[in-house]
Amino acid sequence: MNILYPLIVVPFVKLFGLSLAVYRLPMLIISVIAIYLFFYALLKANLKSSKTFIIMMVIFLSPIMIEYSRWTVESNLFPHLMVIFISFLILFINELEKSINDKTAIVYWILFNLIIAISAYAYSNTWIFLVFFVIGVYLFLIWKYKKRSTKFIFISMSILLIFIWPLILFIYVNYISHSQMILFNRITITKLTANRSASQFVIGHGNSLIAIKDNLINTFKILVTGDDGMPKNTLPFIP
């Protein structure tokens, strides 16, 4: 369910052998790409230098982003991919605003949807977020650009369907039908012996409303204090 980073690492291991440095190298490269791409997107958006500086500081000098780049857990690839696809979204909207010609905007839109699609393979916990995020982007386009948005939504849905149909079938098999599926006598959609719903979603914790309330309180505490009570998530030499 978190297969993307292992797939990215494979070529590096083939070329340089298996070591801690080689395993962490792709995450470092992706982190650097995310930083420069987001900075480029903010420059294109013509924000004031002070705002750009503050945004970059808040995002990329936050302990969690530094820790994710250093820690290199496969699930932690998603925040960097999120920065990348939001960068392409900013560039896409900027092109729509300044030009009637949609050619460059379409390129950014395709890249945005490609990163969205592959990021679904980075961490299963993000699936619900991605669904609502994409729907939110569609609604924004419809509200802001009316008929002009139709072709962009069509392009987006086509790209997403091409890339995430295995995930859709995986969710269907493991959460709806609960029976293994074989396509074309070659592709097997495996039914897992157990799923992680009980530990990952509020519906698996008894009273959902109480679980949501507790999660919101804990989230607020972490945002205010910057501490989740787990030393392993802190930066070295910082208590």
C-alpha cells in the first residue's frame, strides 16, 4: 500500500548497490526538487518577496519536513509529492489567469494530475484526502472558469483513471466485495487477510464523533506545541 518509494529506490540500488545512503538518496533528491519547484511557483505567482520568504521558511524549515527528508520512511514521501503537485497547481492557475492560450496551462495541469495519481501509491492514509482535494479543485475550476474548466476536468479524470484503476479495484476487493478478483486470467487483485481500517480510520474506533473530537484536540495540541510526545520525531540534539 506504500509501494511508490520502494519502486523509486530500485534503479538506485541496481546502479550503486544497497546501502543506507543509496536508500535515502532518492528522498533527498525529491526533497530538493520540491523546494526549488515550489519556490519557482511562488515567483511565478508574483508574491511579495517577504511573503515568499515566510512561506518557504514555514514549510521547508519546519522540523517535520527536515525529519522526513532525513528519516526516509517510505510513507513520508507523500508530503514532498504534495508540495510538488501544489506547485504545478499554482503554475497552472497562474497560466490560466494571465493567458487565453491554454497550451502551457495544459502542460502544468497534466503534470499536476500525474503527480496526484502516483502520490496515491505513496501512502494509503492519504486516499480520502486526495479524493476530497481533487473534488475541491474541480469545484474551484467550475466556479472560477465556468465552461473553460470542462476540458481540464476531462483531462484530469482520464489521467487519474489510467493510473489509479488498480487502486480502485484494490479498494473494491478489500473493502466492498471481500473476494479476490482475477482480470484477463493474468492480473490478480488480492484480498488481504486483514485490513488496517480499524487502526487508520475513525470508523474503526467505536464512536466516530468522539474519535473525530479527540483527533481534532490532539491535532491542535501538536500545532501549538510542535510536540507529539515521540522523541523519534524530533530533530537530533533538540529536546
